[in-house]
Amino acid sequence: MISSNQMDLVMILSLVFSLAVGYFIFVPEPFKSKYYCKSLDSPRISEILLYSILAVFIFMFMDLQTDISNFLGLNPSLNYDRYMLMLEGNKVSYFQSLATPMLTYFSGVVYLLGFSFLLIFTFVVLLYTQNTEVLKEYAMAFTFIYLAAYTFYILFPVDVTGHVLPGMPPLLYQLSPPAILRILTFCDPGLKNSFPSLHAALSVMATLFILFRTDLRRYKVFAVGTTIFILFAILYLGIQWITDMIGGIILAFAVYFVATRISKTRFKDEDIHLYMR
């Protein structure tokens, strides 16, 4: 049986390999390393560090979810899945009428690896193309989404569909090896981080930045296709409600608007300041 540490290693190696492949496919030639190294000492690169560190800190903060819930004195059995049932019934279970072993493993790979690749490589490609302002907006949006979702996860926990709806197993948690489940519980200890869907929110947010803030045509096609598969996977695998997905998409658009608006306002103020000088 593969241990959790071995599974972590497999995931990391798979992700590193996919990032290397993505580098050769999606990074424009003028921005590849032999040209790019000359600009690594640019003072604008150092500006990104604060945003990046903040985003990483917020992600690691997720591990303290149980401790924060206990500190606030919240009932461990608190759950709002009954409201999801009232809103949509068992409509999401229709997605599993398509279930096959191959589709289940493919969806699992998209959920685990495709999602991680999309988030990390978007950061990488923005860095390599020297799109520093968009990179800062992306890091801000990432942070805002986690903060918003984290509040819901603590105060309004909702069970995954596979633990609520009869006849709809949580296919993701049943994938072999069992170490996959142990990895998933790192970010979601009680498997109740359902609304809003972080997979929907973060993947849609990343795609919005790629579509409207870059000129990377090949990566735009890849990002849209991957995001569509991610949205399908979260419903098919028995881990998200349709309402979770809709909530995540709305959150992504709202945060994208806020992050880009903050950036535009700051640039406008800087231009006024320079003009007055």
C-alpha cells in the first residue's frame, strides 16, 4: 500500500513534470530562461514577494480551521447541508449516471493535478512574461477568495454530496490508493468545506486573468478547457453541490473585479502623483 508520504512525492513529481512541459508549450519563446534571466534582478520582481507570501500564508492558514472553530466554541456537528437539499434536492446525482472507472480516474486527475497545475502555472507564466501588475492582482484575488471561503467553511459548514445523498458515493474519496484521502483531509479535515467551491472559484478566477489580462492564446484555450473539466469533476466525483459551484463562480467574478479595480485605482493615483511632481 502506498503511504501518504509516498503519495505526496508522486503528486509533487507529477506536478513538477507537468510544469516543465507547460513551460515549453505555453511560455512564449522571447520570455524563456535564456532571455528572462537578465531581468530577474528587476526591482519590480521584489514587489511581488509581499503578495506571494501573503497568498501562501493564507493557504497554510487553512490547516488551523479546526482549532479556530474550537476557539470560537462552534458545535463540531454544525452542518447546513439541509439547506442545500431544500435548494436543489438530488439533481447533482444525475452527473454520476455517466460513471465509468476511466471517467472517475480521469476526473480525479483533473481535480488533483489539473487544478494545481492551473493555479501554479498561471503564477509562473505571469512571472516569466514579466506581467508583474497582473501577477499582483492574481495574488490579491487568490488571497481574497481564500479569506471569503474560509469564513464560510468555519461558520457555515456543509457536508459533501457523497455523504448526504443516498446512492451518490464520494467517488474521489474512494480512489486508490487510500493515501489520496489523507492528502485531501489536510485542507478539509472534516470534509465539510463545501460552500463555496474553492476549486470552482480559484480555477474560474485564474482563467479570467488569463483570458482578459494576457495575450497567451494557447494557454487561454488550455485554461478554459481545464476549468470546464474541473467544474464537471467537482459535481461528478460526489464532493460538491451545484450551489457550491455557482457560489464559487460568483465569488471568482466578484474577486476578479475587486482586484483589478484596486489595481487600476492605485495606478491612477500614482499617475496623478507623478503628474503633480
